[in-house]
Amino acid sequence: MQRKTVLGLAVRIIAVLLIVLSLRDLVQICGVFLSYWGQEGNSGMGQFIPMLLSPVVMIIIAAGLIKSAEDIAERAYPVETMEGIDEVGIFNLAMKVTGLAFMVWAIPDLVQIISKLCYMSYLAPSISHQEQTMYIADHLPMALLFLLLGWYLLKDGRLFTKMAFNNTFDED
């Protein structure tokens, strides 16, 4: 099996997992929404719009991943050799899949951070937004780390290959 094929399959698997995670989040949001339903003075109902943003974006990203799986594999491996995949090749393929998973993992957090920032700017003078600020402070560094590390692993990741194989692999 060629690396492009394996990477394309991995992209599709990550997309399906992303759909499952977004459906899980939607079910949780529905549960919270139903707990507010019928209460008097529902001033917190506006918070559900930002909460819905993350799962919707996750579904859109998953659909994009499924649609462009072959393109992603083509960009990752523009020239495919017909020889078998060696140990370093398998490791690099696994690192590319891991990088894509890291990026997909970070994007919902970043969308949630952006929605909380929008919510805070809209209601800044009227309410305390310490909870939103704490969420942003807790999640932003990790989300950025996962996004940047994922991008690095997807594009190259040579540092980790060198670490894993003690500089014994051939550089292209």
C-alpha cells in the first residue's frame, strides 16, 4: 500500500472521529439548553449561540477533510516511489497523521476562544467575564501549541525523525 493511500485513509478516519466528537458536543449542548428551557428570566440563553459554533465548525472541517483527503495526501507526498515503505517512512507517515490530528484537535478550542472573545466584547461593560477570561488563559496556549506542532509535523517533522532514529536516516 502506498503512503498516499494510507494517509488518505487516516485523514478520513480523523474526519469521522471529528464528526463523532461534534455530535457528542451537540448532544451535551442540547442537554444544557433543555435544562434552561422554561425557566423565567432566561438571560443565559444567548450563551448557546457561541456554544453551538464549535461543533458546527468541527462538522464543516470534517466534511472538508473527507472531501479533500486525496489532495492532502498529494500535498504531503507529491512524489511517490513504488518501493516499499521503510521504518523511517512509516514513522514519517505516522507523524503526518499525528500532526493532522493535533491540528484538528486544536481548531475547536480556537473557535471556542474566538466565540468567547466575541461574547466578552459584546457584553463587556454589563457583566463580569472572569470565567471566559480564565477559559481563554487556560486553553489558548495549548491550542496554539497543538496547532503549530501539528502544522510542523504535517509539513516536515524532521527534528522528531532525527530524535527517533539518532540521525541515522538519509536526508532528502
